[in-house]
Amino acid sequence: MKRFLLPLAIFVVMVGFLAVGLTLNPREVPSPLVGKAAPDFSLPQLHEPDKVFAPKELAGKVWLLNFWASWCSGCKDEHPVLMQMAKSGEVPIYGVDYKDTRPEALAWLQRWGNPYQLVAVDEAGRIGINYGVYGVPETYVIDKAGTIRYKQIGPVDQDILEKKILPLVRELQNQ
């Protein structure tokens, strides 16, 4: 009888871990970058390839950094929310076209609209690696000091915008 107790105890512990894991939200993967300085980079701009974009240009501002791509279905889902946010003017949105081609990205923005102040091109995906991008879309709230304060994995929807992103942006802008 005792020889069955250890396997049974291990089984019960495993079921407990599984039960806890099933209650977690996969979109809320903790990022080790939240609370740390946003990785610096210098990338060519999508619309003006001879110019570059570097986040250090935005020191003193609260802004959003959105990684997206023309091949991304989730990006199409979140795009109306980004367009609405851009129209409100509440927070500037900067885009990083991730592992995409320039012509496809330009055509996509032409078709669906451009919510971005400007778009940088990360064709090789190296900057995405520095930001810990799991897959597009991903959106980061960056504060006036250049610190990542929030990371949204997956599409931004109206609920996330109103309950998480905009309240945080407003708080950071008032600091």
C-alpha cells in the first residue's frame, strides 16, 4: 500500500499545477523588461528609408511602441483600435514593421490606414529579439524616462485599451 502513496502524491501535485496553470491568462506573460529601460535601437523608417528612428528621440514623452507586420492576422484585428487611439491624440504610437518587406508594409498601411507617427523597419527581427517579442502584434507603453511600463502580447482590443493602457498612459503623463 505504501508503494502507491508516492506516485499518488506526485499525481495529485501534478493535477494541482495543471489546475492552476489552466486559470492563467496566456496574454499576461510576465516580461522581464517591464520596469527596465527600453532597448535602444536605430532603424530605417518605412516611408523615408534614408532617415532613421531611435527611441532616444522621444525622451520626455510617454508613447506606445507597436510591433506589427502585414502578414499578421492579429495586427488586422487590433488596427481599428490603434486608428481610434491615433485619432484621439491621447498618446503617440510608433510602429516597428517586424520581419516584413517594405512594399507589403506600405501597401498594408495604404489599405487599412496609418495610425503611427512613424514606422521603423526591423526586417531581420533583431530589435524584436531585444524587446522579447514573442510574436506580433505586441505593444509597449514607454514612459518619459524611456522605461517600459507595460507589455501587451497579442492584439490590443477596446477593453485592454480602456482598462489598462489609457489609465496607465494618463498616470504617466501626469508624473
